[in-house]
Amino acid sequence: MSRLFEEFQQYLKKMNQYNHVCTLLYWDMKTCTPRLGQEGHVEALTHFSSEHFAMSTAPELGRMLDELAGLAESDQLSDTWKFIVRRMKRDFDRDKRIPPQLYRTFVQAQAEAGNAWVEARKASDFSMFAPHLQKMIDLTREMTGYTDPEKEVYDALLDQYEEGMDSAAIDGLFEELKKELIPFVKEILGKQKPENEAFTQYFDPDAQKRAQDLLLDYIGFRREAGSTGESEHPFTLNFSSKDVRLTNHYFENDPLSAIFSAIHEGGHAIFEQNVNPEYDNTVAGSCCYMGLHESQSRFYENILGRNKNFWIPIYEKLGEILPPFREISPDDFYREINHVKNSLIRVNADEVTYCFHIILRYEIEKAIFRDRLPVDELPALWNRKMQEYLQIAPRDDAEGILQDMHWSDGYFGYFPSYLLGSIYDGMFLDAMKEELGDVDELLREGKIREITGWLNEKIHRYGSTRRPKEAVMAVCKKEISAGPLIRYFKEKYTQIYGL
Amino acid sequence: MSRLFEEFQQYLKKMNQYNHVCTLLYWDMKTCTPRLGQEGHVEALTHFSSEHFAMSTAPELGRMLDELAGLAESDQLSDTWKFIVRRMKRDFDRDKRIPPQLYRTFVQAQAEAGNAWVEARKASDFSMFAPHLQKMIDLTREMTGYTDPEKEVYDALLDQYEEGMDSAAIDGLFEELKKELIPFVKEILGKQKPENEAFTQYFDPDAQKRAQDLLLDYIGFRREAGSTGESEHPFTLNFSSKDVRLTNHYFENDPLSAIFSAIHEGGHAIFEQNVNPEYDNTVAGSCCYMGLHESQSRFYENILGRNKNFWIPIYEKLGEILPPFREISPDDFYREINHVKNSLIRVNADEVTYCFHIILRYEIEKAIFRDRLPVDELPALWNRKMQEYLQIAPRDDAEGILQDMHWSDGYFGYFPSYLLGSIYDGMFLDAMKEELGDVDELLREGKIREITGWLNEKIHRYGSTRRPKEAVMAVCKKEISAGPLIRYFKEKYTQIYGL
């Protein structure tokens, strides 16, 4: 057994080297690579991810996993290693059915679509991106035909991002949200106040970067195990719990975008930094469930970051870094960061209407994969649904269907994760209040590290070893439901808007 | 032949992928990797550079090179491919003698020494770095025993950085400089003016970054093929002519450091961006001669950047970005950037006393490799030579022997390149004046791109295909001599200091 184990760990280590450089190539392409250098990086990424893929589907690995699965059955492995073997065997069995050439084509198309999306978004021209999108859809469909032949395509995709979830379960949760929130949002919008122009004045991008540093340090992002960059669209990635990176994008006339992206990505990063370091470089480390991951970024961004008490200990410091905030009262700030409005851009949406941005994307993804709607009809569908849920329509593709990078990466089925995350958050907040007491008071007193500590202990340290349903059950002792999130929205916004 | 050629090019392409990720790992470690993440990068770098090394010493490559060398002899290859085959065969014959385990040890020690140097410099404690330095010296000596068994160790190292150079030639050039410049500098120092405190006030580091952007754009660094970062010590590297990166380091109370580092690294970067793109991903692309490379960075930094006329078209813009410069007259600025003083830090030295900083390091390297001086005696030797050449001594190791990263990287024999570069520059300036006319006038009129164009045409586009001696002969029609540099110094500083 020790020989097998040693051989297996050597194999994992080598596979991990390939994964390591692929992660780095991706990071660098998004943060640092000049336009003419992208091609060289794409070539290297294609090469090394193909090598990684070949190792992850090699018969040699299959043999080791079979032997290890036998040991797991006879209870000769720790729970962690049982998980690692089960998960790797599941992935192995799926991936080995993918033709290597298809995988290579997918990776190359992914990189090219990523670049095409950046250019198309700049030009606000969906037609520049459409053929790449079609290719990503076709390749994704073809892939799931190999990986999950027994599943309906879109359910297979959902399960890839949030193991154990399918469209039946999500339909139930999202329909409940629509039923409760569509009338509630209309009620709020009836009480709409005029825009506060203080938030569209000039905010120095370099100072916004320093404000990000303040916020990240405050919530508990550890610098010795993390760094930051700039990219078109904010994201977080990690090499291990010891090296977690996040990016941001700074807009001169919109400080709240970078501030809330910083808190959001900071939430992802704090999750990854606090996974049990013994899981590093295995499938147990790094949370692979996107809904559960988003629950943490969105807990920081919304539940904490849009709570007035979060800002009490740091609002003055924020004003020192970004002087225009000195002229904005904490009350006006609080009102603006919870300003419910029918807006176009998902990442800038308030936490309530955000639900519709996700439901719209979820329904479009179902239309793509279930109804095979042609890509050139997608912008019109997008615009119709925006009208239906938020009574507005984008003026151009950049503020409509081109606003997100996800589809260019082939991340179909990812969007629902954001809203699943918020649904879990409603439940986590209830559990936290029961165990830590008054969360508002903790925030007011600057004791946010106690909250971070609770999340570390209850959620983060487990990494991928508990599936989302299991994690929610372990923390909340309840099945997943949208009720707590709806209650949270109604209590908070009834008070803010005096409904 | 076409089958051989195709096979060879496939092989080069794959080798290049390994080189590509090693370059990227190095870039990221210096610019972006958090402290705890360094270890993971070191592991990956060790793995991939060992793979690259294995490919570059494989019998399969040897066989192809032998066949190609045969074709070259019978004149069936282009001049470029003749060069590529000759250079690769030279490297192959040397490298194949290095035991793979030694190579692996070297790469790992290099990465560890790099990190140790950063920490030792922060703590200003040479003893933290000494064992790593000793290890790098021992490993370097061991390596040259394999690569250049017929050569004296230090001559082998010099030849690695500047093919065709040895200590006999360099002794001749440097002794002439010492003979002429020691009395000349004493004469200048006799006319010393008091420090201008305007240059030690606060200069916003973010604005210094924007000043770098101004300067790089001005001299002709192309953004579509380049990007920038921040690191402990400025450097330039490249993946190909299409992706050239440079870094800088910003000091709040010393704007001239970042300004001249930007122009210096910009000169390196412009060289690499303008190598014939057909040479990309071969040994012909990317200039591998460090003296020739430094001649270009130092031509921009000193010959152009420390010329008063360089600043005439952009001094006002510089003041818009860095407002303290509005209160400093162009005359005071010019005087400060050519302020000859006996200072401690090489990278901040004026162009005249800089020569002594290099001569000192050259002599210490000879003491290490020729006289086997123990590392713990090096700080004292450093300090004695500083006294001898510049009549000052460092107060601590950080401003003495720990100031440069080179030795931590195992770059022994590199330092003379800087001064060789300046020696070539004296000659290149003479040739440029003959062909382009009045260089001062071109600068004054903002026509620096004509100068960049001349350098592109005469030097850059050749990449590595001409060795330094050949390049100097082709451009200047003369053998290498220190005379033109000495004349340039005497004319310029006699005028500035009214000698």
C-alpha cells in the first residue's frame, strides 16, 4: 500500500505542475500579457493543458485509482483520501471518454473566444463574438456527450459547477424568488429616489486601488498568501491555499464598482486561503463548487458589505484615501449601496435586482442547450427578458449580452451559482446569528474577524470535501430553501424604503 | 532535408514551450507571487527548467544538429540557420556534459538564493545571504568545469555573457578607464556643489509610474508588444519580440531612480521588440550578449537620457505628471542628473563614477573565482575598494554588498557587461553622429524616434546573429576601445563643471 501511495502522490505532484503553469498562463493573459503576446501564451496553454489532460486520463492513473478505490472500500483510507479517490475516479471515468483532440480544440477555442470577447466588447459588436460563442456552445455540447452521456446537456453542466444540483431543483428555487420578488421590486421602484450625482464624480483609480487594499486587509485577506492585479473583469484564482490571486477593474466615475468587487473577490480569496493546507495540490483543496464559492464572495459583498454597520469602523479611513467620500454622509453612502434600481450591468446591480440578472442568464442558457436557439437570436431574447423582469433594455451589446466573460470561457451553467450562493447566504446568516449573536453589533464594533473566523471554521476549511448540500445541512441543519433569503430582502428593504 | 528541418522545428517548438513557462514563472515570482507562494513556483520552475534542460541535451537533438551542421558546411542553409545550428551545437556540446542532477540543484539553489537575497537585503544582514552565495559560487565553478573544461573559470563566465571577451581584453579596457578617470573624477569632486534637496521631497509613486509610461511611449516602447510590472530590482525579459516585459521600483523620495530605470529598461526592451521577428523562438532572436544588450539600455539611459536636449520636448509634461518638477528649472534638473558624486548604490550612480562600481565588482569576481577568497571576507574587500575608488564606505550591507540581485541569480561575470556597454556606446555615438548629423539637435526637436530607428536598423534587428565584436566592427568600422567613451566623458563634464 505504501508503494502504491507513494507512486500515486508522485503522479499527483507531476500533474499538479502542469496545472500550476496553466493557472499561471491564464492569470498572466488576463493581467499582464500584451496584445501581440497573447498568441504565444495561448500556444503554451494549449500545450500544457493537453499534457495535463493526457495525464488525467492515462491508463496508469486509472489503474492506481482502481487499486485505491479497493482500499477505500475495505476502509483502509482516511476520509480525506476516500474523498480524493472518489472524486478523481469520477473525473477520470468522465474525462477518459473525451477524445484528446476534442479537448485540445476546446482549450484553444476557449483562449481565442476570450480574446474575441475582449475585442467585441470594446467595439460593442456581438457579431464579432457570435461565431466564437457558437463554437464554444457546440464544443461544450460535444464534450458533455462524452462526459455525461446519460444526462440532459444542461443538467450535466449545472452538476459540473454545483455537484448535486439540477434544473428541476433550481427551477423550484428561482420560481419562488420570481413569485416573491417581482412584485416586491416593483413596490420598491415605485419609491425610487433621484440619482445621487456624488457617486459619478471623478475618483482617482490609483486611490481606488489603495481603497481596495484597505478593504482586503480589513476583512482578513492575508498578503503573505495573496496578491492582486488588474483585468478587464474581476476574478479570483489560486495555486494553493498559499497563493491566492484576485483582480479588479477601476472606473474613474464609479468607485462602488471596484469597492464591491474588492469585497466580493476578497470573499472568494479568503475561502481559498483558509482551506485546510493539508489538502493543497489535491482535489480536496480549492473549493470546486461554484455556488458554495459564490456564497462566500456574496456573503462578504452583500450580507456584510451592504450592511451599514460594516462601514462604521472604516468609513473615515475610506474618506482619507478617496477624498470625495468625505463630502458624502454615511447615510447617503448606505442608501446608494442599497439603491434598488432597474439597471443593465449584472456586476453593478444591487443585491435584489441581481436575482433577475441571474434568472435571465439561466433561462437563456436553458434556451441555448434545451431549445437550441441560434446564437444570433440571443441578443433579442436577452433584451426581451430584461424588459420583462426589469422594464429596461440595453442600448448596445456591450451593456447587454457582451457584458460577461463567462460564455467566452465556456462556463455555461456557471451563472446560477451566484444566486444559489445568495440563497445559501440567507441560510448561513440565520445560522451565524444563532451561534455568534448580533451580527450587526459585531460589524459595528469592527469585529469582522470574528465573522471571518466563524466562516473559516464552518465552511472554508473543508475545501471540496463536502458537497454544497452537505455543507448547508452541516452548517444550518436544514434543506436548501429560498425562504431565508426572501425574508432577509423583505426585512432589509422594507426598512430602507419605508414600505 | 525538408523532413529533417520539419522534425527540427517541431523539436524547437516544444523546447520553446518549456522555456516560455520558465520565463513566465520567473517573471511572476519577481512581480506578483506572494511570499508563501514562492515555494510552489520554485518547484514548478525546477521541474520545467529540468525538462527543458533534458531536451536541450538529448541525443536526439545532437543527431539533428550533426546532420544540420553537415548541411551548413556544404552551404545548404541560409546564414540565419547556419548561425542557429552553430550556436545550438556549441551550447549542446557544452550542456550535455553537465550532469542533470547538478543542473537541477543549480536551478533550485538559484531560486532559493533569490528569495534569501530579498530577505537579507531587507534585514541588511549579509550573513543571511552568505551560505546561499557560497553555494551559488561552488555550483557555478562546478558547472564551468563541465561546460568549459579547457578555460579558466572566470574567463569561461565572461565568455558566457559576452562571447569573445576574456579578462585579458577587459583588464586592458578597464585599466585605461581607471588611469584616465580616477584623476578626472577627483578633479570634478573638487568642484562639488551642495545637495539639491528638491530631489528628495515626496514624489507620489503612482505618479512616478505614470511618468514611466510617458517616457516609455516617448522613446518608442510599443505597448502592443510589451507590458510593465513592479519588482525589488528593475529588469527586462522577453518571451519573443512580441512580448517584452520590464519592471521598475518606485521610491517616494527619489524620483530620478525610477525615471532613469525606466529609460534604461526601456532601452533593453526596445532592442528586443525590434529584433527581426523571423528569429522569434530561436537562438537568433533575443540578444544573448549582455554587453551589447547593456550598450542599448545605457545608450538610452545615459547618452540620450542624461543629455539636456532629451528633456526639452517633454519636461513640461513631466511636470504635469509630477508637480514638484514644476518648481525645478530645466538647468537644475540637468545638473542633478549629471551630478557626479561618490555614492554607494550602483543603480543610482552618475554615469562617470558608475565605471568604478563595475570595476569594483569585476575585481571582486576575479578574487572569488581566481583567488578563491572566502565569502565572509567579501564585505570587507567591497568596503576597501569603495574607499580606494570613491573614498566612501557603506554603513551597512544593504547599501554595500547586498545591493544587487545578480549574484543571487548566479550571474557571475555579468557586471562587466554594463561597462562594456558604455564603452561600445562611446563608439556608437561617434558612428551615429557621422550618419545622422547633430544628435543634440534631433533630441531638441523631439525626433528621438529617428535615433531609435537608426539603432533598430544598425543593431537591434540582428538579434544574436552578430557577436559583439562583429556588431561593433560592422557599425563603427573599428576595433573596441575605451577612447571614445573617455573623450565623451571629458568633453561633457569639463563643460558642466567648468573645469
